[in-house]
Amino acid sequence: MRIGTRGRYALTIMFYLGSNYDSKRYISLKEISDNEGISFKYLEKIMVDLNKDNYLDVLRGNNGGYRLKKDPKEYSIGEILRRVEGDLSPVDCINSGCTREKKCKSYPFFEGLNKEINKFVDSKNLADYL
């Protein structure tokens, strides 16, 4: 498992929105791009994933932007990372229904590592880092 720029930037976006949660204002992608030094075009692509299932509150237009729909405490880091990165398993065979699972000596190790990774990222939320 390796968290790429997509995951890191998604967290950066969510932390930025979380730090402005109390103001209730909509934050433009341009503001985030300028303040965080992330390409505007790349932010647009990440926002598509972050906004699935009404994850964010969106206002269109000149004064539009994004804000969190819920309190920062209600967004787990694991949930955010999975939304943009997909599965967080350290090896592909853990969640793919490996046919060698019963014979593989390393499977229990990677299965345990997978559980610990997920337990850790799910135990943290946006508010923990604001």
C-alpha cells in the first residue's frame, strides 16, 4: 500500500475545508490551490471523488465553492483515503479472494497488517489534525 499524491492532496483539501468549517463559508478551489500550492486542474479531479455521495456541500457560481457537509469529527481519515485511493491493503491478494490463502505462509502476516492499517486510519478523523 502506498498513498499517492491523490490521497495526500485529498487530505490537504479536507483539512483546509475543515479548518474553515466554523465560518460556514464556501471555499473556492482557486483559494485552496493558491494557499496549498496544488494545481487547480488536479484539485478539480480530486474534488470529483470527494464530492461523490454528497460528501461536500457545493455552491455553484461566482461566489461558489465547497464546504464540509458534516462536522470534521465525522470524517475518518480512512474513509477519505479509500474514497480517492481505493483499497488500502498492503498487498493485492488480501481483498481479492486469493486461491492460495490457506497454503500461503505470508498471508496471515499481511492480513494482520491490513487490519492494523485500517484500524489506525479509521481511528483518526479530520478534527484530530485541525
